[in-house]
Amino acid sequence: MSAEPPPEPEDAAASEPAAGAMPEKRPGAQAAGGLSLQGFGRPSVYHAAIVIFLEFFAWGLLTTPMLTGLLSFLSAPLIGALSDVWGRKPFLLGTVFFTCFPIPLMRISPWWYFAMISVSGVFSVTFSVIFAYVADVTQEHERSTAYGWVSATFAASLVSSPAIGAYLSASYGDSLVVLVATVVAVLDICFILLAVPESLPEKMRPLSWGAKISWKQADPFASLKKVGKDSTVLLICITVFLSYLPEAGQYSSFFLYLRQVIGFGSVKIAAFIAMVGILSIVAQTVFLTILMRSLGNKNTVLLGLGFQMFQLAWYGFGSQAWMMWAAGTVAAMSSITFPAVSALVSRNAESDQQGVAQGIITGIRGLCNGLGPALYGFIFYMFHVELTELEPELNSDNTALQGAVIPGPPFLFGACIVLLSFLVALFIPEYSKGSGIQKHSNSISGSLTNMPERGSDEDIEPLLQDSSIWELSSFEESGNRCTEL
């Protein structure tokens, strides 16, 4: 077979960059510190799922919840905004590294462990970068399914790792568990470093890490200001806050409640976690896709909130073991809420604002992780329910609650909070393909140099597309002016 003739050389003047022009970014470019942006294959949802699984599997082995600090309320939008500028891979590496860094310190130095765990909470925002990564590599109609798979991977890691960690601890001691968790964390870091390709399109990244960027591009407070300016993102943020606040409080106390009030033993609690986790995987992979196609994004969020209200109310009124098992199946169905909300945010956010949009949602969840346990602890205290890890069996002081009308007051209170979240979500506008007109209007208005400046109330562009009514009116005005010209 004859070789193809070599291409004719281009004109030298055309091949050389113009004076003062930045050199073109070539494949295989490296980020700061020589970090290669290339990986194995094309960026895909599988890369994101593996990163999430390994990170939370490492923490799940320790049967210790991964702490997220209140500062993640600010750090999540900041890291998300920076990932919109510099790319996802460097911040995936940074968040996973600092999140998992305290793991080996558990056996090396308890003092350093508690010092680093407080710092790592600021970086425990991997989900915001991961969901932005997924948004980069998927189409809008695929995004909810992809988010469901990532969330299901997270659930799978929490289902499998605690049982493995408990077995290793009982058979070989805690030192081996910490060692295995450290190895898994290092494997995750190496996977990101070597195998995960950059997902942010090359044209959206600066040519080098030495390039200057404006503070406006990475200002997290600007994105927080948009919460008040944009009615849609404000409604979504309130919905997330009111729905995740009781969920965070439930995570902090529910298993102690099962043990000391309902009478579950360690084996039953492990089986309960496994059942809810497996059903959550099914709900977030199979049912979420079906619901999104048949009901739409907003109605899927409302359905998930409805399941959450039902399961919290059932936990609040339930006094028998079978009621907890039945409510657990409903709780698994309520797990569709978070990926559905994330898909709603992603579909309405611009492609260069995916990181900051997901960062706002992750930041609100971080805020709830700090407030939710305190809220539930206060309500348990008000109703004289004492939950402590020092009591392995059924607490005789709490057995009277089983015969009470409301054995679990915090859970019923949480159901009321979720009801408020449901009412707020009713006012979230449906996603409309008409937002494409808005994108077009931005390009048209930007091309007209003689347009008058907008007022101070319009200086901050809405983060989401659907809620900016003035954008549509500006499009009409722009069209009229184009006609006159």
C-alpha cells in the first residue's frame, strides 16, 4: 500500500503566530506543577464515578463520617468557580487529596488528625467539581441519568465499605483498616493524576497557569449575590436548604435512634444500611431515568420531596421495627431528589458556570451538615431523649417512647420542614428550550457597541437562564434596533 503524499507546506507567514498573539495550546498541555491534563481515553462519567467511589469507600472503611465544615458554604462556590476557569482535574486532585489526607494521621498522631480534619472539611466539596465534570461530558438529556449513576456509586461505596471495615477491624485490628483506607485514598489520587482526563473544553481554559484572570471570574461572593438576583436559583437554594437540613440531622442520629429507642442490634443496623443503600442504587439508576423522561425534571424533584416527607413522618410516628424497615424503602426512593436537583441546576446554568452552580448547591449542603445535627440534637433534648454511643443496647429510659404518640419528634419536625421545601419547589419554573433565545440575545446585545449601559440593578447577570425575564425583553429591543440599523 503506497504512502499518502505529504501535505504541502503552508505559507510561513500564515503558520507563524501574529506579533503579540498568545501561542496556541497544544494537546498534552500541563497545568501548574507539571500536572498533565491528559488521561486514559476521553473524559466520561466513568472517570467521575470511580473518583467518587474510591474517595468515599476509603472513609467508609473507617466507619467514620467524612466531616464537612461550615466553611464549605463559601469554599464550594469558590472551588467551583475556579474550576470553571482552570479546569476540573486540578481541583479534583486537590479536593480528594485534602479530604483523604487525615486518614493516615488517625494512627500517626491524633492531634494532627483532629487539626487536619477541621481543615479538610473546607475541601470536602468533591461533588461540586464532579457534577461539573459530568456536565462537561454529557448532553442535557443525559445529565440526570449521569448524575443518578454518580450518586448511586456514592451509595454503593457506603453500602460495601463499612461492613468490610468492621470485618477487618474485628479480625486484624484498627491499624490494618487505616492502612487499607490509606491505600485506597492513594489509589484514588493516582487515578486522578494519571487516568482522569480534563473535561473542561480547551477553548474555555487559559493558555497557561501564568495567564491573568480577573477576580470577577472566580469571586464566590459574586455568585452568592446572584442568589438574590435570580429568582430561579434562589428558589432552588431554599429548596435544597429546607430538604437537606432534616436529612443531615437524620444521618447524625438515626442509627443511634434505631439502637436505643427501637431496639435494633448491630446486625440489624448493618442489614438496614445495606437494604437502603441497594434500593437507593436502583432508585437513582433505574427509576430516576424513567421518572425524568415521563414526569420531567421539576416533577421528579417534587416526587422525591414527597417521598422524603413520607419517610420522615413514618420515622416520627413509627414505634415498631417493621415500620422502620418499611420507611427505609421509602427513604431509598427519596434519594432521587439530589441528582434531580443537580440536573435541574446544570440544565439551566451556562456551560462556563457549571462549577459555581454546583458549588452553590454543595455549599448549602455543607451548611446543613453543620446545622442539621445541632437541630436534631436540640429537639431530642427538648423531648428528653438521650442518644449516646456509650450505650450499645436498648436504653430503658427511652423505652417509654415506643408507646408514645410521636416516638421520634425530630423526624416529624423534619417532615414539616420538607413540606416547606415542597411548597417552595412548586414555584421553580420549568426548564424551557426558550433559554436558547436568551443565549442568542446575549451574543446580539454584546455585538452592538452603541447599546446604552444597564442600570446598577442589572450589573449582575442571572446565574440561571430561565428566570431572567429582562433578558427576553432586551432581546426584543435588540432585534428592533437591529431592524432600524
